[in-house]
Amino acid sequence: MSDVNPSSRSVVLVVEDEPIVRLCAVIMLEDAGYEVLEAANADVALEILESRSDINIVFTDVNMPGSIDGLRLAYAVRERWPPIELIVTSGRYTGQECKLPSRGRFLVKPYSDHSLMLAIEGF
């Protein structure tokens, strides 16, 4: 059963190049009642962000193929869509190594269902 009121549920954009990792995050968030959009890289994520005005949270990996990585995506989101909340994740870097944009949160990989939900619900 959903923990989120359907009339006020947040829209989360998951940006992850590893299909299995992305699928797990999508399923977890959908099971919690969120509407979830997905992108395999930052370029696709930017296209989605430009076409959807209802996105509340971007959850992005740092290391991805494409013209920009997840950290640059986070800065682009903060600059172009300031109200959107940001969660950045990486298995290579720590939160201290990644200079996050304002209000950005860092989640170390591998992350548990519980830690992802705490990060998402903390907004």
C-alpha cells in the first residue's frame, strides 16, 4: 500500500545508466507511491525536465555516459529549475568529494531501500 497521498504524490526523475540499478530504484519508489520517470543519462534527463513541469525530485548517479555527468546535471537543474530537490549518488565518490549544489543531498552506493526512502522523504 502506498505511503504517499495520490493527490499530492511527488514526481521523481531517476537518472542512472545501469539498467538493473535504475529498475530497482524505480520499483522501490513506485511501490512507495511516487510517480517515477527514468533516464539512462543526463542528456535524456534534460529532455524530460524540459518537457515536464511537474518533477519534484531528481535522483541521479554521478558517473554516466553522455555530454555531462550527474553532478553537472545537478548543477544544471539547480540553475534552471531551482525548486526541484536533488539527490546525487555514487559508488566511487563520497559526499565530501562531490561539491553538491545548494540543498543537494548525497547518497552513497550501494544504498539500501531504507536510506533511499529517508533521503526522498526528507524533502
